[in-house]
Amino acid sequence: MIEVRMSPTSISTLHTCPHKYYLQYVLKIPTPPTEALFLGNAVHKVLEQTFEPTDEDIVAAMESSLTELFTDEIKKNLVAKVELRKIQRTFVEKFYQIQNSVHVARSLLREIDPDFLTREIAKEQKFEIPFESEGLPDDAKFMLVGKMDAFFFRGKELIIVDYKTNQFTTPSEFQLHFYEYIARKALKTQRVNRVNTFFLMVQQGTIVPAENPLGTDERMTEFENYLKHTAFRMYEIHKNAAAENKNVSGVENENVPERSFRCEYCPYVERCLRELLPETVFADLKFIL
């Protein structure tokens, strides 16, 4: 039985570069952690304290959370100790800026719901539900997976928020639509009149609501068809991965996109080029990567 796990990140990876999808989600080749990723995780850990009632609680919770975060990274041995010290120094330099992100997030949430601190908040909520749609292959199990930063109910309205800490990246609202689809499927037996989703752009201090939400049966069907199309593409890559008549990636050559600016930041770029290009060409290219 083939298991296909669909998340906003894996779907985005597939449509950006099927070869990267194969390396990351079929071969499951681990990628080395970067300073940006580590700091991003730290900021998200801090932002979990947005819903603490007082500033004193925020500071205490921050110290506890960050100590736990650094200890976990050391235990996992994901980051060399020298690199970890560098990251810790960077984090200390940005500590007050990061601490301020909690107050920014609070201010933004008050614009959405002035009484949000009185709500029962679900934080860092992981989900994993089957994706079932007519016509999907019988020899595969499709799962929709992910993690919502926070959500809460306001009467019969469900509010989902996702923190964005990168000031240079414009987020794709696909992620918000994905969360809304999950929520509507999971809550179909409950009386929820509206599902509203938002990006909280912490660096910019702005709120970005999802446009064109899935509030109608037509929109839900349209989004489900997109997921179904994506599920078939993922299934084919998983199924063909071991086939002898495919190339080394299990992805047809014509599905490997041309080199772009994204390749420069891809952790698989050297492996990708070594597999897809003749060794003599790779030897010439690797000096300019």
C-alpha cells in the first residue's frame, strides 16, 4: 500500500520541482538545518506565548520554551555545537525584537477579535485526516497533514491564524485554503457558519485574510478537484520510483524544471545536478553554484 501524505509544503514542492519532491518526500533525504530555519522555529516557539495573559507570563514562558528548544536541537544533534552557539548569539541579539513580535501578534489578533484572550485557543494543532475522493487509486492511502499555528471559535465562527515571520516572502493563500478545507471537512457535523483564515505578518505588522474563501459547495468542489489532481501526481511519483524504465528520480525527465533562482537555495542542488547531468558538465558547473 502506497501512502501519500499531502501538506501545504509538500504540495508546493511538487508543483515547484517534482524532482525535489521525490528527493524529499519519497527518498526522505534529510536536509541540514539552516540558521534561518532554526531562528524561524524559535520565533514560532515564542509566538506560542501570544495567548499568555500577562507580560510576566510571556517572559517566563519564552525562557522555558527557548531553553527546551535549544536542548532539543542539541539532543537531536541536528546542529553542530559551533553552529548552534552562533545561532544562539544571533538569537540573543534579536531577543527584544522577537519578544516584541508577541505584542505585534497580540495587536493584530485584537483587530480580528478584541476578546481573543478570553477564548479557548488551540495552539500548534497537528492534524492528519484521510483524503477520500471518487476515482483515487485503491492501492494507495492519501492523508492530509499539517499543523495550524492557532485557531479558536467565536460563537459559530471558526478563526484560523498562521504566523509569518519572513519579511521578504509573500505567502501563498493556498495554505489558508488548505486549512479551511480541513476545518470544513472535520467540522461538517457541527454548526459552524463561517471559517475565516488569516496570515499574521509579524515583521510587517499586518493582517492578510484569505481571498475567495471556500464558503460555497462550488468552491469546496473546485479545491477538492485540485487536491485530487495533485494526489494523482504524487501517487505516480511514488509508484514509479522503483520502476526500472524511469530515470533515477522516478520522475519523467520532462517534469524536471529548468534551473531557476530557487535552485541556488535548494539543499539538493548538488545531488540534483550530479544525477541529471553528465559528470563532465557537473564538474564544470559545481564551481559556480
